[in-house]
Amino acid sequence: MSSNRWFATGNYFTSYKEEQRIFFTSLDRSAMVLLILALFLWPLFIQVDNKYMLVIDNILVAVVAVMGLNLVTGFAGLISIGHAAFVGIGAYTIACFGRVLGENHMLLTHAWPLMIVFAGCIGAVFGGIVGLPALRLRHLYLAIATLSFQMIFQWTINFMDFFNQGQTISVTRVAWVTGTVSRSEHYTFWYYAILVAIVLVGFAVRNLLRTRYGRCLVAVRDNDRAADAMGMHPGFTKVYAFALAGFFAGVAGALHAYLYRGVGIESFTLSHSISFLAMAIVGGLGTLHGAFWGPLAIKILDLQVEQLSEWVGNHLTFATNLATALKPLSFGLVIVLFLMFEPRGIANWWRIVRSYVKLWPFRY
Amino acid sequence: MTHLTVSDVTLTFGGLNALTRVNISIEPGIITSIIGPNGAGKTSLLNCVSGFYHPTVGKIHYGKRNLTHASPHQISTMGIARAFQNLELFRGLSVLDNLLLARHQNLKYSIFHAVIFFGKASRMEAENRAYVEKVIDFMELEPYRKKMVGNLSYGVQKRVEVARALTLEPKLLLLDEPMAGMNIEEKEDIVRFILDLKKEWGITIVLVEHDLGVVMDISDQIYVLDFGEVIGSGKPHEVASNPKVIDAYIGEE
């Protein structure tokens, strides 16, 4: 067997198990291990300002959320405009526990990994319920059904005293083996926690996609009539897709709540839903690594534009109105450009590079 | 071996009768063809059998099981598979994944096994992959195994369609115009596959086809539909000399 898949002329597997593997060669595997190691180790060597660490943490939380959205919208082809609401469900699950049990209850401070998984499960339950219209509705109508959930969610939070009417509900600091995580190490701690979550979730999705539970999603996207004839219930498969997305969103929401040490409605509005959708599109719908590129690209763009508009606001005083409009403007522009020129997202660039290397020195 | 019996089936869309009191009995182990002019109700009949439509009146039985109100995914587990007339493949997946999807019901492991992909999931995937390879081998699809289905030529896609139905391990295979739009060579291939399926795999085949030459050559039993009614049935030579059939196809003098 060729030691490098990138330059191999064909495949030389001798068993089906060999072909199931994620990493075909030891080179691939060690590259991935190195990448993960690098992601874990860099904060030890490079000191980053808390402000930027928060941005990085933010990107990682969005990665988890977009991974879920990618499953339902990219793989199962069901547009969900209520994803931020599912993220909110996860966050408010944590907040609810705080309200009922008291903010510093052991469950929240010590059993926080359990709480995060639990928030994911609650998200999955809500995802399944919201996905129920998928048994009857399709396409745009289903998208509207998810939008209505977003509205119901916002309305409920805004009008219920229990949820502090959408005002921030604070979330406790968590405990670790070294004691309570202090203010100075908070963002770095959560960087690690979220990174672990992403590695687990990423491999889970990768595994899911090579089994019946992943393939059935693509089947209902491509042709639900044929999916029916092949022995899967198309309606329940769609509900399951929503539940899956709800789980990821719930986990992301819980992470968000712990990271910001508070939960408020302003983080889970319709515009967040749309921005999740934009991240999924820019990253590349229907690809696993697209869920990493999308949030990275959009959040960094946001940061750059924010700095630009600050500079414009300071130096070009006549254009301050323009400066405030820069952020939504650039956001919209990026989406339109991607839809026009690269509807398959950034993930497609990776595909192009890979096939180029594989074919080199030939053109095709 | 199980019989498929369609008894007194009437299918109505609004005021239009797509099928009127159709009685068909499909014997196991042979090739039964259903022919008829355009709009005769051949595909509607197959849709009734495979569960996409439910008859307005009448019953469909497969052995002792009642298929009348079963849905397609239930029927697919009873040993009845269907290849579609207009390609209904999963275009975004490779040939391999298309076929593996047809193994959906045979892959019995929980989602937790799937997530860690260890033990049961991995083993069952490999086992079912072996079955898929058997079908790929039979349908001569080896060169296209990893190709995206949407990018394949029409003839090959038709073959994938049949292969996917076969992957369900059916006892009864419903083929809806498997040769439509093919050239002579591709038709000969498909005919060879159909005959081998009957002989080697022992599968009962229901064939809906427009190419009368092929139908007359390979069928053991033929039903002729016209305007939703069965106007003739029997062995090929009986059907060919049936005046009603000649009327329907050639018209009166």
C-alpha cells in the first residue's frame, strides 16, 4: 500500500474494514494528531489577550452549533431558521437549573460536563418536537415552521418572569481539580473544555456519517421517495435529523452559557439564526470540515470589520453613519458573493486543492 | 415461494380511473411482464404494489400478507423491491453508498455503536459491504463503485437503479421500464441480468417494458393493460394473437 494517499494511483485495500477507516495512512493520522496537539498546546506558549481568547472561544462554540446545523441543513437538506433558538434552549437549560437549584449548586459547579450533555439532550427533545412538522411539510414551508419556533422561543423568554424576561441570568463559575476556575484563567479553561467537546463531537459526526444513521440523512435530502422505497421512514428520518441538530445546538448553548457566565435572550435572536445559516453556507453545506471554516471566516470577518469601522468612525467623522452600517453590509455581501461564486463553500477549495495534488502533474 | 395477488384493484384520481378492477396473479420464480400503451396504468399498478399509491377498491396480497395499505418502507422489508422508471437515485452519493442505503434495514446497530464506530457497527458495515459487492459484481458496476451517481451516464444510472433494488435482497423484483432509452447493447446487458436473476438468484420478476421484442422473448407470462383494464393475459404467443391486444396496439382496420 502506498504510504501516501495524496500521491497514490489507486487503492490497495484487502478487506472492507481497511476501507472503513477515517485515516487511510499513518501520515494522515499523525497529521491529525499533530493538529489536535497543536491546538491544545499553543496557549502554553503564546499569551493572548482575554478579549481575543473570547473571540476564539466564541468561534469554537459556533463550530459546535454549525456542526449541528450542517447535519440538518447540509446533509438532510432541511433548512432550519431556528437554530439559534435551539442553542438558546441549551443555554436556558443551564439557567433553569441555576434558578431552581440555586446558582452555586453542586450539579452546576462540579458536574458541569454532565450538565452540558444534559442540555444537549434537552435540545434534542426540542429539536424532535420542532421537527415533527417535517412529517408533513417540505422545503420552504418547513423552513417557516422552524422560523415560527424561533419566534415562539423569543416571545416565551421575553415574557416569562422565570426567565428574567430575557435579561441576563448569571451562571456560576465551575470547579476543576485545581479548584474553582478563576477570572484570569476562565477563557483559557473554556478554550480547552470547548476544544475537547469539539474533538469528541467531530469524531462522533465523522463516525455517524459512515453508518446508516448518517447515510439516511443524505438519502432524504437527495430523494425521499426512493428513501421510502429503500426501507427508511422519510418523515422520521427528518425528525431524527432535527433532533440531532438540536443536540449539537444544546451542547453549544450550554457551552455558551458557561463561557459568558450568563444567559440572555440577545444571544439567541433571529439574526443569530441567520448568521449560523450563513456560517454553514460559507463553510460548505454537506461537508464536515465546512463546519470549521464557516464560523472561523465569519467571526474573523466580523472582527476585522469592527476594527475598520472603529477606525473610520475615529478618523473620517463625516462617515460615522456608514461605519455603523459596515458590519451588516459586509456580512450580507459575503453571503451573496459566496452564493454566487462558491455555493459549495470554503470546503470546496480544499477539495480542489486535494484533487489537484492527487492528479499532479496532469491536469485531469 | 409466495404469490403476489392483485384482486379487483381500482385506483381513482378524482374522476379518472387509472386502474379498473385489475386482477393479476404473479407466480413465483418466473418473469411476468406487464405491457400496454402509454397511460395504460402500468406504473400506477406498480405504485400500488410498492405502496406509493393505495388502491381505492380491492386488495393486494403477497403470500398471506396484506399490502393494500402498507407504506413503501414496510413493503421493502417484506422482500419486494422496486426499480423506478425515472431515475430516483441519491444523486449526491457514490454508487457504493447508494447500494449501502438499500441495506438500511439489515444494518441493525444502535446510534451509540454508530457514534463510536466500534464492534457491532464496524462489523455489520463490513458484512453488508460484502453483500453490496456481490451485487456490484453481478451488475458489473465495479468501475463506478466510488463515482458520484449524478455524474454517471444514463445507461449506467439505470443499472445502478436495478442494482439498488437488488441490494434489498428481494424475492420479488418490480422493474419499471429498465430498458427505456437504452441502446441495443445496454438492452442486451439488462436482459442478460434479468435472465440470470431468474435462474441463478431465483427471484420473481415483474417487468414493465415498452420494447415488445424483448418482452416476447423473455417473459413467461404477460398481462396487457389498456386504459386501466386488463385486456389480455397468457403466454407470449397467446397474447400476440389476442385480437383485443392487436387492437390496442395497432388499432382497428
